[in-house]
Amino acid sequence: MDDLICHNAGFRAAGDFSPLFFDLNLVHQWGDYGRQRLDAWGAHLLLGTKFDHYRWNPILSIEYSFASGDSDPDDGRMETYQGVFGARDKMYRRMHFMDLSNLHDLQFNLELVPLKNVQIYFGAHRFWLDEKKDGWSKNFSTYRDLSGSSGRHLGDEVDFMLQWNLDAVVFDSKVRFVLMAGYCHFWPGEFLKNVADGSQADWVFTQIECKYVF
């Protein structure tokens, strides 16, 4: 494995001008990746609006995540973004098929509050490669087409999640319970069908979080 020396410089701007809000992140990476010079970019943009005067208080938003890929593996420059944002399901969702590396992710979100302690989330994603001669972040060496003839489209994902804060059914004021449940589905795109697998995927989860407030 090549040695990696990576430096990051970033910029973030966020604001809430009700009913509109935004969040922008931009990161530049530089350094050395083995014998190659590292020069990569990553970004994330969120734009949304709130409908506080409507039933269920809907929030609509659109997000775009970008991570550069390597356009030429033989030019002595590594342009594949290595990622610095941490937990990946916050930006590019729950099924964990993607990392923020050689990636474009266009995302649409709808959030609803049907009851005081209940939140519902719907999300839809389209994923595609930044550079079609670079690989899929799941395994760059295995899932890669150096000819670039396998396309860019990685796939599409839909997410549904429900969160219920159980304060109303807990009698101890120091105990907090949160119930979460969700369902996600993934359709592979042209690139994955050509270099990996054309099978669709489903994921169902549920969890209970308990916190004790001292």
C-alpha cells in the first residue's frame, strides 16, 4: 500500500434565512500518495426551504456531494479525493455503498412532522462517477475500468426513515428513549452492472437509543 501524506484546507458557510436555509462545504487536498502528487477536491451543498404554516411542517431540500476522481492513472498526479467528512450516511445515506471519493451524488429530501414527537424522512439519490477511468470507492482496484467504457452511472437509492421520541411514554424525566426504523432500496447503474453486479439491494433496520440525563 502506498504511503499517504495528506493536507486539507476547507471552507464552510451556512445560514438560515427562514424559510430558506443553506450549507456549503468545500475542501482542497494536497500532499503525496506514494510517488504521485495528491491534488483533489471535495464539496457538499445543501439548499432547502421550510413550510412551517402547512400541516406536518414539511421541509424540502436538495443536496449535491462531489469528490474528485483520478482522470489519468499514469500522469504522476493522484486526483482521487480521500475524504475527510467522517460519518458517510449523513450525506450519502444509509446503505453505505458509497464513500466520498470519485463521486457525484444528487439528493432530494422531504422531512415531515406528523406528530409532536414523530419525524419522517424520505430521500432519493442518484450516484455517478466523477472520472469513468477511476474506480468505485467500494474497492478501487477491483471495480475499475481503465478504458472508461463501462459508463459513469453507479446507481440510485431511495430511503425512508421514521424517528419517534418516546418522551410521552417514559415516566422518568431523566431517561430519554428514541426509536428509529427505516427501509432503503438500491438500483445498480450501468457502471456497476458492467464491472460488479446487477443485483438490486434492500435494507431494513430498527434501533432504540436510550440516554440517561444526569
